[in-house]
Amino acid sequence: MEELMLELKNEIIRVLNLEGVKPEDIADDGELFGEGLGLDSIDALELIVLLEKNYGIKLKDPAEGKAIFKSVRTMAEYVQANRIK
């Protein structure tokens, strides 16, 4: 799980072009949206695409994203349970 969380952190930084942010700057349980990393709805769409491309996961209901993208840990747990690739 630790390896998957690190992989997700690196992908989040790459996909969202978070210049100056390092994986260690992103807390495993820190909020990704709002007060945490400060992501927005456009970033959420990018994360949905990331899950589809990298792990073969298609979100049927975009509203699911709120719970899935709460933190890197919740993303990793979802990927681990649902990945196709």
C-alpha cells in the first residue's frame, strides 16, 4: 500500500503539474481538496482520467469521486480494490 501511495503522489504531481511539490509534501491522509492540497473540480476530472488510464478504473458516478479523492490513502484503497491494470 505504501508503494501504491507513493506512485499515486508522483502521478498527482505529474498530471496536475504541481511545480515545486514533492511526494513527501503530500500527507497520506491529508485532504486533497479545499484546505489540504487545494485541488479544484478541474483537478478532479484529471484524477478521474488518471484512474482510467493507469488502473483501468472507470467511475460510473462522478459523485463517487468526492469520497475516493478525499486523500491519497482513500485513492490507494480504491485503486487496490478496483484496479484492472
